[in-house]
Amino acid sequence: MVAGEQEEDWTAIAGWLGRRGLRLDFREPPARLTGGLANRNYRVLLDGKPAVFRRPPPGPLAHGASDMAREARVLGALAPVFPLAPASLAFCADPAVIGVPFQLLEWREGVAIGAEPPPALGAEPLLAELVGTLAAVHRLDPAAVGLADLGRPTGFGARQLAGWRKRAEAAFAGEAPPALALLLARLEASVPPDVPVRLLHMDPKFDNLLVDPECGRATALIDWDMATLGPPAFDLAVLLSYWIEPSDPPGTHQLQALPSLAPGWPGRAAVVAAYRAAAGATPPDLAWHLALARLRLATAWMQLYRLWQRGSLAGARYAGFASLAAAILGQAVDQFGEAP
């Protein structure tokens, strides 16, 4: 358990599961999985087999964040047809049980890659595995897998921009750097036209892709709680927004969500080229979507900073998230419209 956080009510969780014919086995105590910035994940034994208990963080959540119901629905649809989607084993929508909705997911073996590159695995094969997985998601037919109504087919760019404007203004409040207004104005002046929508993961990056530590092959794509329908350009742009290069502004280097600052790791242009090879084309309007993804990223980091300020999240790493959010906004303005 992270210092300063309350333990889960495992008795209540076990009772809810028991009423549905599932047994939470305490021969192996629940173990908190590290790495996530918001949602809480634990390895548990369910009916004698490893599983993942997953719940949102405590405290008020931003609209659409940590949506356990959405994730359970998406995984229920994808698990039978997409091998990298772990199965949803149980979903509780009743906040009376522990105060928030929660779910249990199939356990998949594998490691998540953070800022430190794995010494035994090469950058190029890992990049190919990640973008190949993303391209495979984008090839899925939302209607064929029962997710045609997961999002609206028109107005994605304008709708996302309006939503993230509202969230950014709430998160930054009176502390917004000048770059926020500049970025919003540029985005609003050049919203791209609609393109045919596909299923989007909405947070593709290495620590959401579990890989076999021996060979680097993907074993699962996790964290589907924001999945929706939209243009593939935005999913690729979200990945690119995390992909900080050594030549980027120094203030962005503390993001450390990927090993992209490590010597020998490819830059964003190589990510785009790898996606093009996997998908057959580069999605249109990628530069605009990258600017929007950076607005989203800066806002999300500022939201996490506010949760930390209120005591809903514990850990010294959150203390620098406000300055990081400002640096990402500045990068978005300075590199607006540039090819990734």
C-alpha cells in the first residue's frame, strides 16, 4: 500500500464476489501493483487463480476519467476477438460496496516498460510491437465487435477540444500559463474535418502494453477505461505526446513516461514511420491531433497535481506535475503544426 492511502475493504469486496459465486482467496494477500498514476490495481487470487482488482482513485474524478463501467464493457466485447484484451471477470457498479465502482480482470503475465529501457530487449522490436498492436486495434470494426455506439461518429475534434478546454480551465484555474490560451486559440482556428472513426484505446504507451521479458512479444494491452471511437490520428498522437526527445524543452524531460530519452532510442518520426509500416498509411491531420494530445496530457497531469494537493493521491512524484504541465503546454505551442 502507498503511504498515506487507506487499505481497500477486502471483506466487503469478498462478500460482493461471494454473492455472485466467486471466491476471493486470501491465502495470497492482495498486492498493490505499482506504476499507475491514478487507478489502483492489485494482484489477487480469485477462485484460486491470479486476477487483477481494479478501481478508480479516491476523491472527485474528472469527467470520463477512470471509467470502470466503460472498461468492463469494452473488454467484454474485445476479449473474444482481440487476443491482447484481458477478459473482464466481474464488474460492480454499486458504489455502496466500497464507495466506487470496481472490477476484476484476467491476469496476464508480462512486464510494463517505463522510463528505463529493458536491457535485454531492443528499441526497434519493442517499437514495432507497440505500434503494431495499435494498428491492430484500429483495424477492428467497431460494429462487428458490438461497440458501434461507444462514441459518436461525428465531431470528434471539436468535441474533444471543447471537453479538454473545460477540463484545462478547471484544472489550471487561476494558475494557467499564457501558453494555454495561445494553444486553445490555435486549435480552435484549425479543427480538422471528420474522417471515418475506428476504435481508439486513448492511452497507448509502453506501460499499458505488457510484454514477455524474454522475447518482447506483447501479452496484453491494458487500461481501456477511456476507450472510444474516433480518428486513428488521435491515438497515435497520444503516444507521440509522451515521446519526449532529448532536443525537446528541458522542462518536458521530467515526464519520463517512456524510455525515449535513453541513448539509441528512436524519435517521434520513427514512431510515425513504424505506424505507417504497420497500418499502411499515416493518418491525416496528425500535427493538429498531436497539439490536442499535448493539451490533454498537460491537463491530465494538472488534474493529478490537484488530486495530490487535496490529499487524494500520495507520493512525492506528484509535486512537480504542475511545472511539467506548463512545460508540455509550452512545447505544444512552440511545435504547433510541425510534423512529428
